[in-house]
Amino acid sequence: MKYCSRSVVLLVAVMLLVCAPIAGAAPRFSLKLGHAVPEENAYHYGAVKFKELVEAKTGGEVQIDVFPNNQLGTGERDLIEGLQLGTVDVYVGSTGPMGGFEKRFLLFDFPFLFKDKKHVYSVLDGEIGRHILSLLDAKGMRGLAWMENGFRNLTNVKRSVGGVGDVKGLKIRTMENKVHMAMWRTLGVDPTPMAWSEVFTALQQGTIDGQENPIPVIYTSKLYEVQKHLTLTRHVFSPAMIVVAKAVFDSLPGEYQKIFAEAAQEAALYERGVCDKMENDFIDLLKRNGMEVTTPDLAPFQDACRSVYEEFKGELGEDAGLLDQIVAAGK
Ligand code: PAF
């Protein structure tokens, strides 16, 4: 009996010794994922879904830590630069600043280009979307999947916007994107590009009058605390992406690269659903938090912005024809 229990203890001790290094083993790849918005935003849901899928499918060999709220950079341009510099491994965020890295990304920034989400996804999930994502390879990044930020809308603290004339003279923060800036300039606005991390304070201190973003961002970043008027302009659809640093992607075994691509697509579809629901549900919450919401006739805004197409089409170079293809796909 005594002999038996001693040998059991010995056996257990040996098993613990053998198993200890496995149980405590470090993952083979430990990656940092950065995004610019709070954990309540749809991006975060998409990022966490991606992390969970990759970690489960690689049996924990790849670990992804998610850093929300600009913890890895001051805004999306900075996070994208981080992908190139090696300080960020995975980026979840909008295409807004990407035109500064690859001009042809400006394709999606033309005002009033997309009619609705059906139109958006007929393009992003088709040949055009795949082509644009593939351009990132030459910039040291691997674009994995299209997520979304939603349609962008204007907010400001100064006045209710019932028509195109009401935006004249407002000082509005824009993304660091020259097509967006040109659009607002055309409408008589003073566009002020700024990293996202600085926007809330700038609104609070009154150095800018307003900003423009999709409903989920306006609500989850609590802009109702510093903005009074929301105008449903839906002037630009803001695509978002899951992007991996190319050096990181290339260092993964082939089977893991496949897992990354599949997990990104699944996480992106999930994120689109979350974002869409937030876009619908959060307008009421913004009203309940004191915002006054207007829905102006958009035709005069669209007419005024037509000149931006002629001004910037040339920037798309050999891909300029895609602009007409996208417009045609919406008819
Ligand atoms: O306005 C921006 O910079 C972007 O829309 C944001 C809020 C970082 C989300 O992509």
C-alpha cells in the first residue's frame, strides 16, 4: 500500500515535470494589434473576434494582444506607420489615411460615391476591393479583409444644419485625407486635418467647431458631450480593414497564413453586422444624450461636390476608370 502510494506520487511528479514546459510554453508568435477607438466600438468587436479565431485555430501558437484607444499610436496614420516600422503587427482601422501611403486608396474617398451598403459590398467584396487591398503588399503590408466604419456624418457645436448653406464658415476636423479636405473646402468649410487622439480635446476647447464620423464613432467616443448638432450627411462611406505587417505575415508558416486570411474574413463579416446595428440603434441614444439631429436634402451637397471628382480623379492614375465602374455598379 505504502509502496503503491509512493509510486503514484512519483509518477505524478514525473508527469508534472514533463508537462510543465508544455503548459507554460510561450506562444511561437506574439503579436500586437492596434486600433484607434474605444472598446465599445465595432472595430474592437472585430479585433477581438479575429484574435479569438486565430488563437483557437493555431492552438495558441499565435497570441494576439489587442490595444484599443490609440495605445500604440496617436491616430490611424501613426498606427499604419507602425506597421511599416515594426511597432504594430496588426492594424484594424479605416482607409482614411491610407491614400497618403498608396494614392489609389483615395478611390473610396470621393464624396457621395456609394448609395448604400449593398452597393458598398458589391464593390469591396468583388474584383475592385481585392485589387485595392492587394496594393498594400508593395507598401510592406498585407491587407486581409474589409470591415466597416459606416457612413460619415457631420457634427458641430455652432448651429443646426438644415441645408448646404449652413455649413459655410464652420471649422471642421477631417481625417488626414486630401479628397475629404477638398470636399469640405468646396462646401465653404475650413477643413482642419488632425490625429483622432486630439479631436475630443480640440472640440472641448473650441479650437474646432465640429468633426465628421460615422454614428458608432460619434456615440462610443461620447462626442455628444462636446457637440450639439448632428447632420445625417452620409457624405462618405468609410471602409475599414484588417491589415498585417508584411514582414510578420511572411514569417508565418503557410498554414497559419491561411488561418489568418480565413479568420480575418470571418471577423470582418461579424464586425460589419455589429457596426450596422450600431449605426441604426445609436441615433436614438445620441438624441437622448442631447443631440439635435437633422436630415437635410442631400442633392445640393452632392451637386456642390461634383467638382472634387474632376479635381482628384487623376490621382488614381491607371485606376481612374474604377471610379466610373463604382458609380455604374450603384445604378
Ligand atoms: O475620423 C477618424 O480618424 C476615423 O474615422 C476613426 C475615428 C479613427 C475611426 O476609424
